Amino acid sequence: VLEVSERLLGPDNPSQGGILSDLAVTVATQGGRIEEAEKLLARAEPLVQRSTQFDDEPLYFANRSWILQFQGRFQEALAPAQTSLTMRERPGRESGQAVAHSLHTLAYVYWGLGQPDQAGIYSERAMRIYDAPGPDPERRIYWSVETRLLLAEVDQKKGRIAEARPYREEAVRRAELMFGDAPLTARTLYALGRQNEAEGN
């Protein structure tokens, strides 16, 4: 996608910024190539600042946070996650999945910082948005599953074992319905197995 876009628009076109920051996350989290990801973010930063696409810059900050989280640098990941949410919640800005993405990003930062209460608050808000009717149902269901898995972890961490079960069961149901026999479904089934173990079953 990046190569085609650069050929058509040029490498310094501001619209490239969002593509570069998304690619940086993929390179970091799937390939473990942190140095390459940082170079992509460095290329993206001046472009998103000039972009006319309102979500390119908050997406950049969210993606920067995810890359820092992947490295276990949760304290450093907090500020860009907060910036992303603040930008996306500005009056007149589009809400919906973009806001939910920032909420989910922030939830995982707080989870990594050992603050399950805060993680639960932000994840609950994200889940409500993803559960609402809207476009792109596959993406909505994917992230609604992810938020439920985190909320279950929060409950289990706080000793609320029984409260975690509905989140995990619903995560399994949604994953199987939308994605079938996919890696996400396997993760939900594993989480449900952990639930049974925690309950002594």
C-alpha cells in the first residue's frame, strides 16, 4: 500500500503519514523490528502534522503508544495515548471507533502500569462504543472482543472471578460468530479455559 501510494502521490505527501504510522505498528509488533518502526514514525511525524485528514495525527500518537507498550515502556506510552484521546474528543471531531481506539490504547497503558481500575474504566468506555451499531462490523466485533478480554483480566486481577466469566463467554461467542476458527477465537477459548481453572473446574 505504501509503495503504491508513494508512486501516485509522492513520498512527502501528507496523506502518507497515517499509512507510515500504521506500518510502524505492524513492523514493531509482528516483526519485532523496533528500530525500523522508529524510523517510520520519524518519517510520519512531520507528515501527519500537515495532513488535512483529521485522524492522521491522533492515530500517529496512538500508534506511538502501542510501539512503546510493545517494548514494555508503559510510562512513556502514557502521554501519547492521552494526547490521542484528547485530540479525538475535540468538539466537532468525528467520534465513534476512533475515540474507542484511543480509549482502548489508554486502557492497555494503565494495565501495563499496574493500574487495573483505570484500565477497566477506559476499556468499559471503549466496549460501549464498539458494541453500538455502526459501520465496519467486523472491526467493531474484533475490538469488542479485545476489550472484553481485558475487562475479564481486570476482574480476575481484583479477585472478582465470577464477574470475569460473562466477558470471556461473550468474547468466545462473538469471535466464533464473526471469525470462525481464527487465532482470535483460539485466544478467547484459552481465556475461557483460564476462567475454568480459576473457578477450580
